[in-house]
Amino acid sequence: MEGVVNSLRTYLPEDRFFPNHNAYSGTVYNTLSYKSLSLYTEAALKSEDIYYNPFAQKKEIIGSSLGKLEQKSGSVLYGSLFCQGQTWYNS
């Protein structure tokens, strides 16, 4: 954490943020089946966490540069559909 704070000290005020020490996450998933058809769904959430974004523009005293630390929350949704049954080809 000390390295993150030292890096943030070099940022201009518009790019600085107060780092959190803790991050929390959670996942919910389910499989729904009917006969030979199955649907799997999953959702995951994450509280604000610090990460390095190589594509974000960091403001400098003169101009800007690519890459900076950011603190954002995140989420992801995933799903898959599976059908089990006869083969669709002749062997």
C-alpha cells in the first residue's frame, strides 16, 4: 500500500484518489435444466479496488501520458446454453 500512496503523490489533483485498504467481491450463479437443455448464468460484483490501467490518460504538468492507477468497481455477467441429445451428423 505504501508504494501505491507514493505513486499517487506524484499525480496531479485531478487524477488523485484516496485508496481503500479493503475490497469485497461476490458471485451468484445458477444452472437451470429442462429435459436436455441447460442454461448456466453467473454474475460477479467487486467493490472499488486499485489497478493499473495502461490505456488511461494521466495528466502531467505539460501534456499527458498513458498509464495510471485507477480505483473503480467492477462487474461481469456470463451465461452459456447447452443442449444434450442426438448427434447432428451420420457416422
